Amino acid sequence: QVQLVESGGGLVQAGGSLRLSCAASGRTFGGYTMGWFRQSPGKEREFVARWSGGRLDYSGSVKGRFTISRDIAKNTVYLQMNSLKPEDTAVYYCYLIVGPTTYWGQGTQVTVSS
């Protein structure tokens, strides 16, 4: 059974940095797509970043500030978030795509104060 466990969220001042981690358990997922979405209160879940076979994709709102990386040996994906803004405040969810199935983590709260 696949499980995704996120960590690294918290409270930070605007301009600060946080690093999120998402570890997948169940088996080795090699080159499968992993990434991050986020959801703010009253808003729909939105795409943040994706690692897919070595290709990196970012939403326009985080490009240049966030960096996604992957440690395949550890089955872990990271999201380094720099120059954080209050509008980055959200619950961040990692995901893993295996064939037709998308697995989601439980979410980790990121709060950026102004």
C-alpha cells in the first residue's frame, strides 16, 4: 500500500525559506511523477511543481522562487521554497502518479506572515 508522508511545514516571515519533504513508502517508485499542489482557504487546489522523469515544471507564481528535487534512492521529493510571500500560505500536498492512480499525502501547513 502506498503512503505519502509530508513534513517541513510551519510558520515563517515573508522573505524567508522552508523546505518541504514527502517520503513515499510501499515500494520503490523510480522515475514516477511526483510533485506538489497547494490549497488556500476558499480556493481550489492548485498546481505548484512537478518532477517527471527528470523534467521539472513549475507554476508561474512560484517559478524562480521554489525548487523541486527528487532523491530516488530515498523515494522522497523535496520542495525548497525561498522568498516566501503571504500569498504562499496554504496547505501543501504532495502527490505520486502510478499508472492510472494518483496518491496524495495528508498535507502540511505553510503560513507566511507579513
